[in-house]
Amino acid sequence: MQFVVTGSLGNIGKPLAERLVREGHSVIVISSNTEKTAHIEALGAIAAIGSVHDIGFLTETFKGADGVYTMVPPNFGAVNWKKDIARVGENYAAAIKASGVKNVVNLSSLGAHMPDGCGPVSGLYFVEKALDGLEGVNVVHLRAGFFFTNFFGNIGMIKHLGIIGGNYGESPKLALVHPNDIAEAAAKELLALSFRGKSIQYIVSEEKTTNEIAFILGKAIGKPELPWIDFKDEDTFNSLVKAGLSKEVAENYTEMGVAVRTGEMAAEYNALRPSIVGKTKLEDFAPVFAAVYAQS
Ligand SMILES: NC(=O)c1ccc[n+]([C@@H]2O[C@H](COP(=O)([O-])OP(=O)(O)OC[C@H]3O[C@@H](n4cnc5c(N)ncnc54)[C@H](OP(=O)(O)O)[C@@H]3O)[C@@H](O)[C@H]2O)c1
């Protein structure tokens, strides 16, 4: 079969492309960077260089594919981040319609039931809606939990302040996922192509409280006493801006933290209580975290 993978050699794109190639399929990987061509070809895949903002490019690349994996790359330069994300969803929908693709595995997020109030995830609400509007196209939305790899973003804080934290409230339980588990779920759907109509699948590897996260990651770096600090919204926003993010992106991440704290982001997930499909535990990821910590 022929598949198109968006998201280049990112957290999910790379393991997904590798898996599909290993299974003997023809895989086209979309990247915005010509320098990635050799790396993509080294995996045994075909590189398509262009942007998710270019409907013509997407249409040509999607033509003839048995299935497409869609995701929205983070755009930290966006002026209106939610709208920017929603627009990529519209681009995908237009290209899927024009190219005649019939099967789409779309990366979404826990919280994508919220059209507003959940930061970038509220942009993904509109991506889901754009794809759901496609007649005669099978779409499965993989609503992923909070990536383990996001914790790499806390390394500076741990090193310089000796703490880890966020504005999520007093040690709430977070639904976490390893990107490899998402790639595995996406590969499973693409290889079987048995999903029909429009559906949602929650992809979570395990649930941990923020205190448990601090302990597991802290222990791996020789700091078992590492405290998880419950930040005020204002402090979260200011620390994100200080770390170099734009006000727009910092506002969105702070808003998402509020949605975690109020329970709204996980409301649908908690109501459904889907089974945990991911196999990777935070303990398995901790040595990788420690290695990156040591090198930074
Ligand atoms: N982080 C979380 O906790 C979380 C939770 C749920 C869902 N998500 C979703 O997951 C997404 C991130 O997935 P990921 O971690 O696999 O991505 P990633 O590792 O950030 O990789 C995305 C890749 O897309 C490529 N790209 C950037 N701009 C592009 C453009 N305009 N056109 C084409 N390609 C472009 C880049 O590679 P090149 O330089 O090669 O182009 C980039 O490395 C988020 O945006 C969000 O929608 C995240």
C-alpha cells in the first residue's frame, strides 16, 4: 500500500514511517526542509518537501495514497495560534477531497472536545471538525495524552531552579503518552484500514500525578526530592515568555494549564474511561530523560 506521513521525522513521524517501511509499504514523508531528504530516504521512504500551508502541494502528495497520517506541526511564530492550527485542518480537508484519499488517521489531543479554552488543543477541535466534514472519507482521530517528551522542556527549570512545575493545580493526575505508542497506534490503523466513518480513539500510555512525575524523573537524574510546584497562571505565563516563547504561545499554554486544573480538558476522557492502549511507562522513559538532562 502507499501511505503519506506528515510531521517529517518528528516524534511520531519518524517511528511511524519506519514501521510502515518495515512492513513493506511505500511511504511518503512530508517535510518542510530540503535538508531532511537524505534522512528520509535513509529510512527507505520518499521525501516530499513542502508546507502544510500549501494545498496544491498536499493534494499532489496525497494522490494515490491508500491512507494518510495528518498532524499539525507546532508553529510557535503564529499570530493567532488556534486559527493557524484550524487553517492547517482546512488545508488537509481540501487536499484530501481534491486528491480522493479515503482513509485518514489524524493526530488530535485529549481535550479536543473544547472549541475554546484549551490553548492549542482548541485549534485541534476545528481540525477534527474540518476532517469530519469530508463525505465518504474514513477518519480516525487519535486523541493523545500529554507527551512524555514535553518534559524535556522542563530541564532548564530543573537545572536552574531545582524544581519542576506547571499551573495544573495540586498534584492532579495527568494522562501521559509516549510518542512511540502513538506511532504504534497510527501504524496499526493504517496497516489494517478497518476504521469506518468518523471515530475517536484515546491514546494514553499511563496516568501519573504531577508529584509521581517529579519523583520518577527526579530519581532518574539523582534528585529524588525534586518537588513539583503548583504555579500561578501569571507565573506560568511569565516563565514561558522568559524561556523565549511569544506572548501568543505562552497565553495558549497557560490557558491549557487552566483547562487541566479545572478538569475540563480531561472531562470527556474521564467520562469515557477508555482502556490504556500505550505500553511505554514513564519509568521506561526516565533513563532517556536522564541522558538528555546530562547532556544539556
Ligand atoms: N505535545 C503534546 O503533549 C501533544 C499532545 C497531543 C497532541 N499533540 C499534537 O502533536 C503535535 C506534535 O507532533 P510531533 O511531536 O510528532 O511533531 P514534531 O516532533 O514537532 O515534528 C513536527 C515536524 O513537522 C515539520 N514541519 C514544521 N512545519 C511544517 C510545515 N509548515 N509544513 C510541513 N512540515 C512542517 C517539522 O519538520 P521539518 O523541519 O522536517 O519540516 C517538524 O519537525 C502537536 O503540534 C499537537 O498537534 C501534542
